[in-house]
Amino acid sequence: MGDQAKFSVGGKDVDCAVMKGSVGPDVIDIRKLYGQTGMFTFDPGFTSTASCESALTFIDGEEGVLLHRGYPIGQLAEQSSFMEVCYLLLNGELPSKDELEQFDYTISRHTMVHEQLATFYRGFRRDAHPMAIMCGVVGALSAFYHDSTDIADPLQRRIASHRLIAKMPTIAAMAYKYSIGQPFLYPDNSLSYTGNFLRMTFGVPAEEYEVLPAVEKAMDRIFILHADHEQNASTSTVRLAGSSGANPFACIAAGIACLWGPAHGGANEAALEMLREIGTPDRIPHYIERAKDKDDPFRLMGFGHRVYKNYDPRATVMQSTVREVFDAMKVTDPLFETALRLEEIALNDPYFIEKKLFPNVDFYSGIILSAIGFPTTMFTVLFALARTVGWVAQWNEMISDPGQKIGRPRQLYTGPVQRDYVPVDQR
Ligand code: ACO
């Protein structure tokens, strides 16, 4: 018998098995706790709760480590491609050269969207936030691709996964084009996944679009950095939605809705807006004081993380990518200096040191995306595009698990106890 956690509560001795992963903290299996004691555990923000078993992504927040299927994010970001990382997350191993070519080919054959979907866009206001459009359009895919919504069929699940990964750049680019009043561009499958996305976003039908290799590489790297991140809020949302048997398009739409919030994926938009508001380095101390003031709701956006209590390894890669993009595009942005100085000041301030608040992936991404030409409203859309593979891989992992159950937390009820209904004329 393995390790047991033994404790006594309400006069009852409880024995819970301690489960061990391949690496990371052990977990106490409390599934029988309610049956044995009549008590639930209380953990509203899931700060001490492992919601599932997963073999996809590992994070050591204290050490600033992020591994996908065992491979460190730094190595993947420097040496791999987004397509390869997609294959890795979906299949568990890096592909051979032939497998990668075949996967790339398969994804490229799913890049077009149903022509009728274009009319769906026209129902939105032109000034709609592109994330609002993403929530609607991705959910609507379930109305267009009926032949890949049977979650009990592994082949349909695979096709839905490929469709989602392949169509997301097209859908995201269309959301952008719609907002600026330009015509939609069809995908060009002679380009790479990322090159194709850049062309559909920034190209126009009247001209040839030249994909800048350095920008394509930087964008591909940004996609890799966002591909998956363990059981974060949006991934947990996808899993919870999927646990009821909902179709994959509906589940990913739920993930997109969750990602939109400023405490999650919306932080990249908020971080750049904050840097713009701060402006020059001389104004940083005022904002540092505001971030520390308990009575001020202001927080340093792009700082802090539920899991990382060290430098987010994705932020390190992101910071070096800023310089590469600036060099390739022969541009610069004074906000980068402001961001570097803000990081330096914060990392030397006792408040941020004590609370272990470090830059996260969103702190530098906005500067790069803005240099490439994206408006801030598109930042979270890009995050959703890249995270789709993680959502899909996690959803597949969950559905393939024979012990999978509907996610159904319980609660600590604090409302009125039972009382009798009083007719309205007697109240
Ligand atoms: N600026 C100032 N203070 C902060 C910040 C910040 N960015 N982040 C956390 N703190 C403080 C809190 O006020 C709190 O202080 P207290 O203990 O005195 O009350 C303490 O640090 C712990 O913060 P919590 O909010 O309890 O930590 P939690 O794990 O719940 O939140 C979160 C993590 C949401 C990311 C938080 O750090 C935050 O709001 N950061 C800014 C938004 C952001 O960058 N989000 C992106 C996350 S990464 C991603 O989703 C891709």
C-alpha cells in the first residue's frame, strides 16, 4: 500500500491515499471523504486542489519551470515550430519528419471556413470587440460541422481538433478584417500556418503580401509560448464544459469566454494599456505606489501569477523576442524602455519581493504585438488562437479517460434554512 494521509475529523479517523505524479507535489485523494465523514473540502479558487490527472504540461511555479510533454518551453520556443508543438501536445511525442509534414498538410487542408460563416460576421457591429466575435463564431462552428460533433467517436474528435486548430487563424483574421472594414482574405496554403495568418490579417486582395521571415518566426514563437498552460481558468472551463458531453466547438467557445477576462488572457491588452498610461519611466514610482496601496484597485498588469512565484519562463523568451522584432522591422518603442525599467523597479521593491510577484507572459507580449501591427483588442484573440491546441488536447485527454465524470463541485451553503412560503398578500 502506498502512502496514506491520516487525520481525524468529527471524531472519525480518515485514511486517504496519497497519489504520486511523475514529478511535482503529491496529492491527497479525497474522493471518499464525503462518504466517510459527511464533510466536503472548501477551496473556492482551487488553490490547493488538483482537478484532474494530466500528462500534458507540468509547471513548477517556485522554480519557474514549464514543460510540455517533458520538453522545456525555452527549448521548444527556440528550436521547434508551433506546428510541431501542436503535434506534440496532441500526440504525446515529437513527430518524425514525415509525421510533421503529414500533420502540417492535414492542418492546411482545414484552413477554410464554411462560406456561410462570412455572413454570420456581418451580424456583428463593426465596433464589436474581436473577442466577442470569437466567442460567437467559434461556438457557431457546431452549427456548421455536424460531422465532427460526436464526442464518442475518436475519429470525429480528431477531425474536430484539426478543424479548430486550422480554422482559428482564419476566424481570428476575419474578426480583425471585419472591424477595420476590409475584405476577408481566403487562406493561402502555400504559406506556413503562421505566415498564412499574418497574410490573412495584414494582406489585402489588391496586392501581394510579403511575409517577413523574422516576424513570422517571432509570431510562431509567441504561439508556442501560449500553446498550453496546465489547468488554468480557461482550460478548466473547457474541461468542465466538456465533462457534460458538450461538443468541442461549444467547449472551446466557453474557454474563449473565460480567457477574455483581464485576470487571465485579457491581461496582455491591459498590460500594454497600463504601459501607455504610465508613459515615461519618471512616472513609474507613482504607479508602483498605487499597485501597493490596498485601497487602490490598481494592479501592475502582466505581473504576478497564481502558480509562478518566480520569473515566468515565457516572459524571458518574450523579452528577448521584443528585440528581434524591433531589429527585423527596424522600429523601436519607447514603452519597451518603460517596461524594462518598471520590471527593474518592481523586482527591487520589498512589496513585490515578499509577494513573489514577477513579470508573466503578458508583460512583454503587447509590445511585440503592437510593433507587428496588431491593435490591443486583438491581443487576447491571438492568445485564444494559440491556446486552442492546449484546450483541444486537454479536452481529448479528458474524454479519452474511461473514469471521466461530469465536473460537479459542491458548496458551503450560507443562505436561509428551510422556511414556509408566505402568500404575497400576507407579506
Ligand atoms: N500588482 C500588485 N499587487 C499584486 C499583483 C499585481 N499585479 N498581483 C498580486 N498582487 C498582490 C495581491 O494584492 C495580494 O496581496 P495581499 O496578499 O496583500 O492581499 C497578493 O499579491 C496575492 O495576490 P492574489 O490576487 O491573491 O493572487 P492570485 O493568485 O489570486 O492572482 C493574478 C494571480 C490574478 C494573476 C494576479 O497576480 C493579478 O491580478 N495579476 C495582474 C493580472 C495579470 O497579469 N494576469 C495575467 C496572468 S497570466 C495569464 O493568465 C496568461
